[in-house]
Amino acid sequence: MFRKSILFATFATALSLCPTVWSQEPEKKAEAPKASATAEPAKSPEIKRDYDLVYTKAGDTELKLDIARPAGDGEPLATIVVIHGGGWRGGNKESNRRFLDMLAEKGFVAVSPQYRLVPKAIFPAQVHDVKAAVRWLKSHAKEHRIDPDRIGAMGFSAGGHLALMLGVSGSSDGLEGDLEPKGPDTKIRAVVNYFGPTDLDADDIPEVSKPLVDAFLGGPVAEKKAEASKASPLDLVTEGDPPILTFQGTKDPLVPHTQAYKLADAMTAKGVPGRVELYVGDGHGWEGIETTLEDAADFFDSHLKKQEQRRRRR
């Protein structure tokens, strides 16, 4: 099938369909991502891996993360937090291990955090968790060759939503949570969003996705308007937010591509740099999705590996 990629740039610089899950898994034909806890990536001597590190505790629940980075000592490295999908109710950090290796091979520290899932935990627990993960990374930067001033985030579907929330929410938005560790801020410098929802109260959310959003918010959107707004990256975009790259299929049955349009419009209005890449005719993921990792890595390379630091006004 012939496919075109459309670049929809801001003026500043230019939910696979399972009936109940917003996931990073591509629909139908897609083969990637496929890694799981039982399908470990091939071990390379050039990569140092640390799996199942406890980064915080929420009640009686220990939350863990996986890290992969270039082996050996040296200068601190730009770091990417990779967040799994699953409709906020499924998925696991282990599914990202192949992506961690791919990013480590490109010279990044790559991290996949676990977060609490619906229905046991509802919004904003998931945002609190990934923010606690960022604080942990900054607190343990020297141990893992992390440059705390050069951290980005990427995610798939619900994970893309959480990556966006890391990028556009600041201390004034009341989403930092009370999980340990305390101290470091949760600012990041770049976001790559793979078909994550941006407006949870949109009129064109598909019927199949509405129960996922309702469960995430803890009740019907009609009764959770304030929570829906607070959980929508679209409503939090502010001047000075980090650059955002979004990948989106135009026939996504779970997350309409209008969500990407709206985000681009909000970025344009606030002068936030970035772009949207539309995959015409593709759904919630697409065949060869891993090839887009090259574009994602280039985007992070451009915005995380620069020496000058961009001030974020929050």
C-alpha cells in the first residue's frame, strides 16, 4: 500500500486496536513493537542494562524502572524516558526493552518506568508516577551517566499522553504528586508522542475509546470536566514548553488525527516548536513503526545533545 508522510509544522519552527485497550501495539499488519518480559532483547556487550530498579513506592506498591545505556564510563549522557501504552490499564515496562537497546546504541541513556494502572489507580496517579521517575533519574544521575539537564520523554498511545504530560505540565499545574524522591524538578527538554490523546473531552473521541477515558478519569467525562481538562495536554500547553514531535495515523480508530491537529494549533499559538507527521491511511500504529525511531532519535539529538540550555518559563 502506498503511504505518504505529511509534515504538519508549527509556525514556531515550521488508542493495535484491541476492543478495550489503548496500546502502543500497532493494529493488524504491524509487527513492532513486540518485545515482552518473556522475549528479552539480544544482549550486546556495548550496552549496560539495569532492570527492575525501584524508583518510588506508592502505598504498598513498589514501582520499578529499566535502564539501558552505553557501557563504560564517560561524560553524562542525554536521557530518554520511554513510556509504554495500554490504555492506562495495561502494558508493562518490559515491552520497551528493545527500544531501550536501540536508543542506547545511539548514545542515549534510555529508561522505561512502570506506572500504576487503572482501575486500581486513576488520574493523576499515572502522571505522579512518571514525574517521580524523572525526579529519581535526576537524583541518581551520576550512578547512571545521566545528564539531569538533558532529559526527554517518548511514549506510545497512553504512554504518549503521559510523555506529553511530562512536557507540558509544570509545578504550577498541581500534578507533581507527593511520591518520593522529593527535590529535583520534573522539567524535560523534548517530547516524542506516538499517537497519544491530547484532548480527553473532545467531541470526536470514538465510542470504543470513551470507556477508557472514563475509567482513567474515575467517572464519565460529562461528570469529570475539570479532571478531563487537567489531564489534557492540549489545555496545558504554555509558552516555553519543550519541542514536541508527534506521529499519528489518519485512520486511527482509537485516537482521531484531529487530536494531533489541535495540539499543533496550541503549539503554534504558544510558540512551542515541533512538528506532526501524519501517516496517511494508517491506524493506531503501522507496519515498520520502528523505522520512525530514527526520526525520533534525530529529534532528541537535536534538542537534547546541544550544549546550550533552553530556559523553560514556568
